[in-house]
Amino acid sequence: MNASTISPFEGTPKQPLRNLILDTARKLFAEQGYAKVSMRFLAKRIGYSPTTIYHHFRDKKELFLCLTEEIYRDFLKVTNEIIDREQNPRVALKKILYTFVDMGVRNPNAYRIGFMMETDIRPNHEAHFSGNPLGRTMYERINDCVCKCMKHPENQDQVTLSAHAVVAASHGLTALFVAYPNFNWGPIDKLKQKVIDPAVDAIE
């Protein structure tokens, strides 16, 4: 592994050892859950002492949050590119949600960590993205697209309901793909359209 090693979720060059720690932690968290992974176990898995890991991350919480922030940053980057490129908000919203599914399918471990994993980090099992500035911005981008699709965007309750509906459609589909990767789902692109398009088209 060298300095040009690429993060599997986006493609950001990282320092070799830090990259090894993140890649191994991502896999362990996804396989065993947050609670069962310790810094000592992680150190043993990569063949270094725990002290070496602490040079890069203060504790397990910081390591986990670094992984979630990486995921939100990557998704937000692609979301912003779609919004900048696509003038039609309804089309932009569909493309954003398609991308959400695609990134989860390509990187199931990252998706589990960012959107499907419970920890004791956030109070009352609150979603991690809601406590992260990048995660909140990610949701706000979707919310803005929903507003632009509505006839009466001043109705905040309807905006929230519609935003939750489209997020539920894309997340539900992605979670199924991630949880059951060996099931024969058929053509994924067609299934995305079948699930996501009606949810977006229902926004009024």
C-alpha cells in the first residue's frame, strides 16, 4: 500500500497507515457492529500496536465519526455536482437518489456505517447524519430540491413529509441491496426507477 492508495468510497488519496486503519475499521465495523470492535482488536488485525492507532485517532468514537464524515462528504460532493449540472429540480432529485443507491451498492460497508448502524455516540440512537454538519447539509440539499418541485413550498409540513418519503424510498431500496446482496434483484437500474420515480413524481 502506498500514498496513492484510494479510498473505496470516493477516491481521496490518504496517508498509507491512516488509510490502512480506516479501511480495516470500516470492514470490522460493518461486519461486527460498533460495540464489538475495540482499538486493541483493530490494532491486532492490522499488525500494529494500539499506540500506533492512537497517533492517528484519539479513540474509537473519533475513528468511527471520521468514517461517517468521509461518507457524507463524498455523497454531498456528488449531490452538489448534480444540482449544478441539472436545471430541472425533479430530474436532479431523481439523479441524487439514484446516486445514493449506487454508492451504497458499490460500497456496502461504508453505507452500513453511515446509514444503518446504531452506536452509543449519538443520544437516544439519533441518526449520525443529523448530528454531522455534512450530513445535515446533505439532507438540506434533498429538501431544497423537494421545495423546488412543490407548488406550495411554504407548507413546511408537506415539504418535510415529501422529503422523508423520497429518502425512505431510496434508503429502503439501498438497505435491501446491502442486507441481501446475493438475492436476485434483477436489473437494479429498472428497480431504482420503479421505486424512486413514483416517490418523486408524487411531490405536488
